[in-house]
Amino acid sequence: MGEIIDLLYYILDLSCTINRFFSVYPQGRIIFFHEDFHLTQVCSLYIEIKLRKNFFFYFIRLIQLFETFLRVYERAQQSNEISDYIEIFEETKYETITLFNDLLASCCIDSLLNNDNKSENVESIINIFSLLITEKRFLAAYEDYFNLCEIIDLVHQTTGLLDDQQIEFYTDGVKQAIEVYGTPSCKRKLTSVKTSPSEGSASANTSVKQSTNTNVQMIQDLFPHLDEKYIQVS
């Protein structure tokens, strides 16, 4: 049991540290995305970056580490010994998923909207989609806060490089993840009336002023909690 809790705090510390770093240095997202980031070398306030050209490495490690933890945590939940750590688990889940989504938005989606190396960025996103639908626990956790189908739709509308078969494959993967591992609130996505990404996102958040810039609007449709100034700086 002690090892599980240690891993929980480790992931929380990792995600919080990087999230705080990004809040004061937004350009750091691009650095992390394009470098080989070793999770095992992270210690509290220090992050060691080992330069490589495998920008996909970080996403793989983050997803796989949290997916492994979720599997262990599911087994441990059957015991009352872990009940005192539910709040820490939820905080860890939120920080990890938010970090992942921040990198996805900043390093993939923004580049697509700016028409930067469109084919290369679509390939990166497809690789991430393919990994996500195999790590269904992580994907279900992601769906608690965000909506992968909206991102898939945005990639399709922006690039036209996803065919109907790919869209159906990824969408089915999301549904399967929610059906098997989703929380009750997450599972309501499967029964709710389908709306377009722009309609769903706009109704979900009215506290953030909507931009008149088309590119910024597309990002706000996916991430309604982000204001225009933050998106432009990123």
C-alpha cells in the first residue's frame, strides 16, 4: 500500500511542478514537447531534460505511467486502506490530465490552426490518438475534463487529412473507454444529445469572453476556460 501512495504523490508532484513552470514560462511547453523528457529523473523542484528528437516520448511516458497507476489503484480501492487518499487521487488526476491537455493544445492544435507543418502535426496527433485509445483508463480520465471527439472533429475540419474510417475508429475508442472505465458523470456523455463542438463548448462556459479572432475562437471551443490573452501568448 505504501508504494501505491508514494507513486500517487510522485505523479502529483511531477504534474504540479510542470504545470506551475508552464504558468510562468509558457514557451516551456514547446521545449518539453520536442525533447526527450525522462520522468524517472524528476526530483521535486528540479527537472532534468535530456535532448533527443523523439518529441512523442513525453506523451507516451505520461500516459503509460498514469495508466499503470490507475490499474493498481483500481485493485487497491477494494480495500479501505486507501480511502483516506481519495482527495489526493482526484488532485493528481486533474493535474496530470490538465498537463497532458495543455501540451496537446499548445504543441499540436495551435500549430494546425497556424498551418505550421500541417502534415507533420497531423501525424503527431494521429499517433497520440492511437495511443490514447489503447490506454483506456487514461482516456476515460481525460474525458472527465475534456472531449477528445471535439479535438478529432477539429483536426478533421481544419486539415481534411482524417478519413471517415479513422474518425469512426477513434470515436468508437472513446466510447469504449467511457463505457468500461468512465465515471458516472462521464458516462452521461454517451446518452446526452449530440451537439456540435462549438455549441457544446459555448454553452459550457460563459465566464470567459469569446474572441472575435477565428483561430482563437477555435481553440476556445475546445478549451473554453482559456481567455484570448492566454491563447495569444501561448
